[in-house]
Amino acid sequence: MADSTAAGRPPPRHHDTREAVLFGGVYGAVLASSMVAALTQYGHTSKEVRGYDAAWVLVTTVASALAHGYAHYIAERTPHGRRAAVIALRNEWPLVAAVLPTVLLLAGARWGWWPAKGVELAAFALNTAILFVLGLVTARRTARSRPGCVLVGLGDALLGVFVVVANALIK
């Protein structure tokens, strides 16, 4: 059996589960905050609108995950055909999972669990906390000191806030 590098192609890059979860978590938290910011800039905060917002965020996230998985499949084409495509799409689950807390917050506002007005601030705080925790976890895995891990987590959360605010200002 010939090596793929012998055919002039680099070997396919395999993403480990930890990398996929961290990437999807960060991407999902920033995406969720950006979408909620975009939705709430128009000032509609009724219970009914929050239900629509929850559905829109979920559908948009699934579409983004499918597009991202498809892009991985195209970029890393292997001779395995459909199986590789299905795996590439399946590997995007962390992105969707990271957005589910925001979807639950919006849906909860629709169902009357909490006020519909101001739920975007809770979603923004929750996603910032997710970014902090992901930064903390990744820093801890590199054997940094506890204070160093906290600083990395704070830096990651701050960078995420910057990206969301910049995205909201651009739109």
C-alpha cells in the first residue's frame, strides 16, 4: 500500500477529541454571544421573540457546524469518500454543544422561567464564563501554575469579549 506522501499528498490531519472539544467550545461560545448580540440589537425582547431567537441560534449553529465540517472534509480530502465526510460532520458536535446553554437561556425566557428582557446579558456572561473555563483548563494541561492558569483564563475570556464586541460593532 502506497503512502499518501508518496503520491504527492500530505497525510490527512486527524483532530484529537480534546482539540475538537476545545475548538468547538471556544467557537461555539463566541458564535452564541455574537448571534445573541446581533438578535438583540433590534430591541425586540418579548417572550415570543425569545423563542424564535432560541430556534434561530440553534438552526444557525447547526448550519455553521455542517459548513465547518464540510470545509474540513474538502480541505483534508482522503480516499475514504463518504465515510470521511460523515466523520468530518460528526466531529463538529462540540460547536453545537457549546451553544446549547445559550439556546436554553433564550428558550427559558420564552417559557417564562426568567424575564425575556435582559437575557442577552446572562447569555453574554455565561459564554464569557465558558471561555474563561476553557482557557483555565487548557492552561492547566500545560502544567502552568494556578495563578498563571487564572491569568490565561482571564485573557481568553477578555479576548472572546473583544471578538464579540468587535463583531457587534461591525454589523
